[in-house]
Amino acid sequence: MDADLARVEESDEEIADTWQDILDLSADIAEPRGPSCSSREIVVIQVSAR
């Protein structure tokens, strides 16, 4: 039982890390840091990547 519980907790941490990566990436997209990168350019890159 304890091993199963430990596995679930580990998996939850991985999911949380993945979500944090997604949120960080979303923040980068919403607020581009580089002066030469406009939000319109980022949208075009996102759409063409699909």
C-alpha cells in the first residue's frame, strides 16, 4: 500500500512540474522579453507549428 501511495505522490509531482513548465511558457508567450519579438509574430509561430 505504501509503495502505491508513494508512486501516486511522485506522479502528482511530475504533473505539477509539467503544469509549471506550461505556465512558464505561457507567461513567456504573453510577455515577450525580446524587443524584436512582437506578440503578433509569436501567434504566427504558434499557428504555423501546428
